[in-house]
Amino acid sequence: MSKVFFVTGAGRGLGAAIATAALSAGHRVMATGRRPGDVERALDGPDERLLAVRLDITCPDEAQAATAMAVERFGRIDVLVNNAATCYPGFFEEVSPAQTRAQIETNLFGPMNVTRAVLPVMRAQRSGHIVTISSTAGLAGREFCAAYAASKFGVEGWMESLRFDVEPFGIRTTIVEPGFSRAGIQADASVYWPELSIGDYAERTAAKLADWRADNDPGPGDPARTAAGLVKIVETGRPPLRWITGDDAVAAAVGKAGELTGQAEASRELAHSGAA
């Protein structure tokens, strides 16, 4: 049965691949981005099943307007894919406070803005599916990614809790965690380099920036394959709460789970010894 997809960040990378996969599977798509012309070009031009609309996810009014346009055109919204994101790599002290706020504003409050706009439609339908693209950086912290990881850890906590709010209305939620890579981030997101420079970090920062900018990272996998898999998951009607995609992502999740288990057991021992 044809569904209506609402995809953010559909002008490139994974967002464009998801919109393309949904159209190829016979669904209708509301594809959004800051430049609708770029979205249409990424999706091979006009299609009666496609509506390309401007949306800056950091603007609640634009999220409300885009939602109204989707309902006016298609009558409903079945699947929201929160994909749009940015990345501010860098050591924490060198990523300015303004950059850190911008990182959280886009990657956490942005999906929240769009979800707030779409949820009344889904509640009225008593059905829907909220999908948010996270990252393995939302499960395990890593060097040179403090601000980015903070935004994705926020996404994880928000989405895990949101499911309890909306499941009584027939609305499902799924967190997608693709493998982490420099190439994947730079393909899907706007990347902003650190504004600040601190002598103690200078040598490490130079090496990290060279590494991130080098064209030697194979990426997290084929976006088209990930997109096709996501569309199939949506079509099942019984989507998972979390989809960890890619061998590196699975390894990272298993490693973090083991680390947490070890820390929990150690904490239990400390509590029993009275040393807590």
C-alpha cells in the first residue's frame, strides 16, 4: 500500500537516497531541503508523486508550513524521516560555544521541530512512523566529535522516550544508526570546522583536520542500499525500535553494550564494598 514519506535533508547523500528509494517502491514523497531546486535535481526532476519544498529544520514555522503543504497535496503523512543534519568536528575547547549551540540546534532541536509539526497529523490518523537518523557517535563517544556526539546522544534519548508517548496512538518510532565515517558525514551533512585555536591542541588538530579532509575514508556503506533497507523496514508494519546498519555499526554497538555491562558489574561491586 502506497505511503506518504516526509524526508528532511533530501537534497543529497542519504536523504536523497531515501526519497529515491521510496519513489521507486511506489510511495509518494514530500522531499525537503533548504534549496528545493537542489532536491528536485537530486531526485531526477518533477514527478507527480514528489513534492519538493524548502525547509530549514531549525525554523518551527517552516516545519509547520511544510507539514501543511504535505497534507494539502497528499492528504496524510505516514512516515517522517528526520535525516537533515550538520557536523561540527573538533576538540571540545576549539569548537566555539556558538558552534556547539548550532550543532545541537540542528541535530536535536531540528528533528524535534519537524516532529512537533507532524505528530498532530499522525495522532489524528491514529497511525504513523517517526524515523530519525542517528549515528554510532550517538552510542559511543569518540575523539574530535564532542559536539556532534552530544547532539546524537540527545537524539537517542529523545527517540527512546518518544516511543512511549506516541505508541498509544498507533505511531511507531525507529532510530537508525549507520556506521560512522568522515566520508559519510561530509556527504550527508554540512561540515563546519572549529572556529577556535588553542596551542595545546594545535598539533593534534592539524593532524585530525588533514585526516578528515583526506579522500581516504571508504564511508559507512552504500547509501542506496541503506535507503532500500529502510523503506523495506517501514513497509513491514512492525519496524524495530533501533536499526543498526553496517558491520562497523554493529561492532560499535556490541562493544558499547559490553563496556556498559562491565561498568555496571564494577559499580555493583563498589556498592557492595561500601566504596561508592
